[in-house]
Amino acid sequence: MRSLRRVLRSVRWYLRELTDESAYDRYVAHVRQGHPDARVPSRRDFERMRTDRQEADPRRGFRCC
């Protein structure tokens, strides 16, 4: 049972990294560590900032739709 949980945790971690789902978690950790007085944006605001940044600079990411 313990090994099954470990495998499932590993699969979950891999999928989150593959789809970049963990980007918000990394961003929050960065803001809290480097800028403790700054307001942490909501996940929705973060995704909006990220999408705007990608669309402003086509070299950073491609969005087909």
C-alpha cells in the first residue's frame, strides 16, 4: 500500500510538472520568499498575467486559440 501511494504521488508530481500546473505554486513560493510584503495574486490573476505575457512576446510561448 505504501509503494502504491508513492507511485501515485510520483505520477501526480510528473503530470503537474508536465502540464505546468505547478507554476502557480512555484510563483507563490518565490513571492513569499523574495518579496514578503507583496500581495500574492489569486490563481486566476496569475493565469491572466501569464497568458498576457505569453501573448505579448511570441517567443515565450505559442497559443493557437
